[in-house]
Amino acid sequence: MDTDDLFDFPIGMPLAARMRPRNLGEFVGQPQILGESGVLTQYLAPNATNQALPSMIFYGPPGTGKTTLARLLANSNQRRFIEVSAINSSIADLRSAMQISVADTQNGREAAIVFVDEIHRFSKVQQESLLKAVEDGEIVLIGATTENPSFALTSAILSRAAVIELLNIEEPDLVSLLQSALVSERGLEGKVHCSEAVLALIARQSGGDARKALTVLETAANRVIRRGMTQVSLDDVSASMNKALNRYDSTGDQHYDIISAFIKSIRGSDADAALHWLARMIVGGEDPRFIARRLVILASEDIGLADPNALVIANSTLQVVAQIGMPEGRIPLASTTIYLALAPKSNRAYEAINKAIADVESGLSPTVPRHLRSASLGKDPGYEYPHDLESGISAQEYVPLSVVKKYYNPKGIGFENTLIERISRILPFLRRKQ
């Protein structure tokens, strides 16, 4: 638990920590919550002291300002800031923080801000140990999480705290931050210089993470200074960051968000976009079998009978990927992604079975017609064998006419065009009103 001064940066602290904004004017990004009508703006105003401050959950990727905003809120509202890390803290640590805050209120101060970093790592019991203190106003809880609060936090906590989403920092804002770090007395103090191209490269490869951008700048600057030079080159940046930051967590939100973007891109017939998301998953270490399984589902749901080969190809890819693994598995995954993206799309078979299931679940369950029942008691003379007919189609009743419904309505696209023609030839033989 840390209750040190909010902006105390000792010598030797990393550049990202030294450049932590001390006021709202130094903060970059997050206009959606810090703009004129932003949800946090009123709490960070110069005259924000002595106002009621709600408990909050800051949800967003790393390096987007969650901890900094919590510190700024404490500073603007003149409240004690108590930082707790959910990674290595216990209920005893939380109890200690609450006692400090209660002592403050008893001495005439406002309740402390208890900032719980990585709050999603707390167990249900740990999370709910905070409930009474939050409800009674003994603390102002600010939790920070990179995981979707709807899944990572208890409903009791969510009912008592406002969820505020932070987004990746835009590249122009990162460039502005890097420019400040180059000249600031808390930063590099003008010891090195960077061209616009260099700053743009750092911003682009940092994946919206301000901390990462400053770390790369500091590493590149140190590399230049050791050579007795002052100009940071593109090569210095490349040497400081071998690969662009790929935001992907195979067990977290990125797992769900990126696979969703991948599937929706294929459904939208954008092969290039789908390949981008596929690459993100591959580089992030996603299980290729998971990707292949989702392709099988998509082929059934979104392409269906518009291209029956789609399911065959997707299922073959699932088998191949399971057999050969990675990195070679990326090739059939890419081929199938492209094929499915460019295939005609129809979800009519998917809709048809859903409608049929809905009817059955709502009570539609007629008795099986006698001539269609099992022949275990002898052949039912009422059954007409279609192969005995020249047309190959019998007009007999296959479901009671009183409950027959139209479930499958093919699209006039791809192979379903052929199915429309087949249905039009079959219908005259069936005793149905279509």
C-alpha cells in the first residue's frame, strides 16, 4: 500500500513515471471523458474541492492514463491517495486503507481515494470486503482494470461504482507527449532531438500506450547518448523496439474483441480486414484451433447453402491445423479466411433451424403420422416409397398439414439460387400451401 506524495519522482525513475501529468493541462488523450461535457471534467476543475466524488471503475488498455487520472482526482479534490495493488494485497491491506480513510474523515478531511490497481485480480470476497466502506462513504473507491468489468467484477461492486472506459491514446496525442518529454526538465531536457518521422514511428508502434511510447523514446535516447550523439534516428527506434506492440491477451478482452472483429470482417466480405485481425491473433499466440473452430461456425451460420463448399473447406482447415500446428498452420487459416470472406453470404439455413426450434419449444409437437413411423412392427402399407415413383417425389403428408410451416427461404444468391429452382420444381408435388 502506497500513500506517498502524489508526484514525488526520485532520480533514476523511468521517463514514463517522471512525465506523469501533474495537472489536467499536461494530460493527453481521452477527450470523450475529459472534454467540455466529459464525465470526469467537473471533478478535475480547479474549484473541485469539497464536492461529492463517486466511486469509479476505470476500464481500458495499459498506458491510457487510469492511474494518472486517479491521482489527478485526488489532487484536485485535496484527498489522500492510497494505492493498493490487487496483485499482492490482501483483505488486511484493504482494511488498513479503510482505517486510514476513516481517520481522515474523523479529523475533518474528505474520505480518501483508495485506488485499487488490477482490481479484477481480487477474488469475490476481496472485492466485496470494500462494499460497506463504499456504501457508507468511508472511502472513494477507484479501481483500474484492463478486463471487461461486466465479466471481471462482481455485480455488487458494479452497482456502487460508475464504469468509465478509457481508449487507446491517438497517435497525434502520443507525438505531442513525446515532444514534451524531449524538452521537459522532468524528461530528457533537450539532450537529444527527434525528427517528426521518428516521433511518428514511435507513436505508431506503441499501440496507443503512452507508457510504452515514452519507454521506447528513453531507450532510443540512451542509445544515442552512449554514442556521444544527439539525433535519434529511425534505426535507433527500431533497435529499441524490435516489433510493434501487439495488444493481445489470449484470455482477456482482446481475445473476444479481436475474434469478433475477425468474424464480422469475414461476414462483411472484407478479406484484407479479416487477414489483419487473423495476423493479430497469430502474433498474439492465439490457439489456431480456436480460430479454425470459429471459421467452421461462420461457414455454417453466415455462408450456409449459398456455398456448401465453405463448410467442407473450413472443416478441412480445422483438421489440418490440428495436425500440423503453427507456424505452418497460418497458411491454411489465411487461405480459408480469404475464401470465406469472398464467398456469397446467406444465413437462411441458420434462421430456418432457429425458427423450427422456437416452434418446438413453444409447444408445437404433433404426433408423427402413422405412415412415417418406424417399421419395427411391420411395413406400414400407407407409406409411399418415393423411389417407386417416376418423379422421385411423393405427395404424401410428411408433417400434419394443420401445423406445417415455411421455415427455409433461400436467398437468390450463390448456390441458393439453384435451391430456389429446385424448390419451385418440388412444390407442385407436395400437398402444401406455399
